[in-house]
Amino acid sequence: MKRVASVIGLPAENRAEYERYHSAVWPAVLDRLARSNVHNYSIYRHGELLFSYFEYTGDDYEADMAAIAADPETQRWWAVQMPLQRPLDDRAEGEWWKELPEVFHTD
């Protein structure tokens, strides 16, 4: 299993709208995540920073992430969410959410 954590900014003026959307994520988006082996997905907010965590249980991470990115309903969801978010300046090339390195884990 691969654990993935990432962060992105969320300006205070977008908080209510972002949280409203995430109180009822579109079923097709959730289905695509599950079919792409993404489980235990959580997003937390601290002030103007969002932290996400999920567990990937498949065997071809790149292909599964590509399937998510190619999904029309997910693309529509992202089109609504992206204007609400503010990517961090120090994210890697090609990232929207900045992926974080794992420094500790215990079961």
C-alpha cells in the first residue's frame, strides 16, 4: 500500500464554498477514486491550508492516477474546485497539490 499526503492553499473567502462541495462529493467522482484503488481519502483544513491523505492499494499508481485524470466527471469536479484552491509556490513541476514526503509511520 502507498500512502499519499499533500497540501494546498485555500483562501478564507473560498472556505464555505469548498466545504459545502465536500460535504456532498459527486458520486461519480467517488466511484472513479474507488475504481482507481484510492481508499481512506481524507481532507483536513488548518486555517488557509488543506491537507489530504489517501491510501493507494493498486499495483500501477501512474495508470490509476491517469485514469482519474482522464475521467470526464472528475475533470468537471476539478474545474469547479481548482479556482477555489491556491497551489503552494514550492510544489514540484506538474503538481497542483504539493505531495509531502513521509517521515514517520506506525501501524
